[in-house]
Amino acid sequence: MTEQTAIDVTGEIRRMGNVFNLDVLKATYGLFTPLQERAPKDGVRIERDLAYGDHARHRLDVFTPERPPAASAPVVVYIHGGGFVAGERSPVPGLIYDNVPTFFARHGMVGVNATYRLAPDHKWPSSAADVGAVVGWLKNNVGRYGGDADRIFLIGQSAGATHAATYTFVEAVHGDGGPGIAGAILLSGSYAPLDPGFATGAPGDNQIAYYGENLDSWAERSPLNHVKPGHPPIFIGVAEFDHYPLMWPSAALLAALVKCDRTMPWFKQLRGHNHVSPAMHINSEIDILGPELLDFIASVD
């Protein structure tokens, strides 16, 4: 990709600004689909539509290097977004978001792409519990793909980050034994559905669909309120052009982790990106996030 083309992509995202709606989503697909069409995909074997549970959306795809790893490899699970009520693991089949597990498989790891149950038919904590079911399935099965069951990393984007964070931090969801993961990469999630410090308007219908109509219960369901010592390593990412309701939760989670751990977690502000573009550009010619995620994974003992 030429430098000018990279500038054009950033310029288009900058022109869209820090709003997010269906038109922005479609336009962002349009920007990144050509990049993913010519992105490298060689050396990867894929097994699709494996069942990790009984529901029709309890499905995952496993991406592995064609040459099995010499030792048990880290496992990276991508959890898509969709505002609690929508979303697919491969909305642009073979390209987006297959690019994420493809990237990790091309770097000697096991990549996984999973779907989960959606609101309003399945309310809190169904989607987060499904993340746990994926982890459980991998604990029992990933060894035959060359993966290390003790080195499972979650990477969630938007609502997927919310579900990954809920599973990671909320004991009522992950159970007494802990989440059983090596780390979590959280991109532009909502870690508390209501902003406690600023007036942001009424909650969205999609939030009510998942969290329920009793707003008094929402604080207990927010991963932000469950940060405590002993959690797995966390990587927080937020886009320059995220809209405000998804800016402040990332900053609030960062602050909560600093207070808890007395150290700064891995953090990345993704300049020139909007709410959904960071995951879409992984494995492309302009990928700035993927290499940093490799460094994060390598840093976890």
C-alpha cells in the first residue's frame, strides 16, 4: 500500500468524525475490505462452524498455522461487537473479521473467531457467559490444534469488549475458579453502561435490551465495578474518533486498573481510527495494532 493510500484511509475516517451509526459502519467496511482482500492469508488452515454449545450462535472458527507450532502456542479469541443485539464473526466473509485470527495464525498462534447469543432474547449475562463457554471449550479442545490451554487471550471490540471484560472481572460470571485466561485485550468497550459523572442522555434501547429495565441493577452488572487484585493482564485500546459514550469507559477502566495495581496497564490510543476500524485493519498493510498485540502477548509469562 502506498503512503498516499494510507493517508486517504485516515482522511476518510477523520472526515466521518467521532460519531457512529450504521452508515459509518458500512463506510468503514468499504475502506478496509480492499485492504483485507490483498492482505496476506497464506500459511493458515481454518476449521469453521464448530459448536461450543447448544444454541445456533454457539459457533466458532479455528485458525491455525499450516505448520503446527513446535510448542503449545498462545490462543487468541476474537469477540465481535454489535451493540448487544447484532453482530457476526465474519460480516464480510473471509475478510472482516477473519483478518484477526488470520493475523495470529500467521504469527504461529491459534486464532479463534466466535459468535454468541444476543439480546433481547438473551439478557445479561448471557453473552458474557458465552465467552466463558468458548474458554471452556478451548480448555478441552485446543490442544489438538497445537494451542496452549493455559495461554488463552480474549480480544473483544465494542460490545465484544464489554462481554470479555464482564467475563474477566465479574466473579458471578466466571465463577470461583477465576476466568482461566492469560489476558484480555479490550477495544472500545462499555465497561459501565451509564456514566456516573456526566449527563449522557437516556440509556439506549440496545442497552435496556441486554441489561434490563431496572437501571438500579446496572452498576452491579458493570465490570468497571469489579476490578480487584488478581485479575489477568489487561490491554486497553480506544480510538481517536470513538464517540464519547465509548471514550469515558476506557478512561475509567484505565484509572480503575491503575488504582488497583499501582501500575499502568498496556494502553493504546489508536490515532486516525474510529470505533470499529482498529479490528478491521489488523493484518493489513497499515496495521499498527497487531504488532503491539504480539508484544503484549509475549510479555505475559
